[in-house]
Amino acid sequence: MGSPTNVLPAEVLTPYRPGPVRRIKSEGSSGALSAQVSGVWCVELQGGGGRRREGLGPDGHTASLVPRDPVLDVSDRLVALTAPYMGHQRMTLTYPALARAQQVLWLITGADKREPLSRLVAGDRSIPAGRVEAAASLVLADAAAGQGPARAGPQSPA
């Protein structure tokens, strides 16, 4: 059993620095809204690099990229609006924006994440999280999520 005092070294994490908040009108086409938002966010995204923190949903979604949503195929914008999901339309970074990160830090908790975590680690591109690309990925999962089906990696002899 792991110790609750085990923590991620501070140098792995990038401090969160909130930026200015800008109100964006949501009337009009999703393309026009995406252009407005991309203009706001492009300063941070153009440089690339850095780290992203992502979670994982029980259905394999991440960053409001959910199964069967048309936004999964958007490749010409950094930001797009999703179809309604769980009663809400969301704004999300697209795969091209997520791919600009040098590293993705996956923080995954809960037994309901066992199966999607197993699929993510196996590189299953049929779930939205499995299509996120980065130069490196680090997965931090609690015991409940990490005790899923067989995982990739060396197995100890029986």
C-alpha cells in the first residue's frame, strides 16, 4: 500500500498563472467564436512547449473532447465548440492545440476510470484521450484507477 506522503516533485509541475479574463460574445457562428477565442489564446499556444494537465472521463473523454462529437475531427482551429454534452455546449482546445504541449500530465482518479486508463495506456485511439499527442506523457493514477485490466509494461514473473 502506498504512503499518502508520496508526492510529485515540485519541479515536475508548472505553477498556474491566471491571465486576464476577457468577456467574449457567444452570438454568431461557432467559427467566429473560435476565431475570437483563438486570438485571445494564441499568445500562450503559439510558443508551444510547456506542460498540460488532463483528466480522463469514464467514457474516455478529456478536455471536453467526448466520444462521437464532430469536434474530434476539427484540425483547422485551436479552439472549437462542442455539441451539447451532459446538457451543456462546451468550448475546448482541439487536438492540434493539445499537441503543442511538450508533456501531458494525466491525473486520473477513481475506479470508474480503470477501463479508460487501461485503454489510454494501450494507445487506444478509439477513445478521445487516446488521440492526444505530446512529446512525453506522465500518468498519475490513484490505486482505484490503477488496478484495472492488464497494463502495458514489464510483468513480474509468477
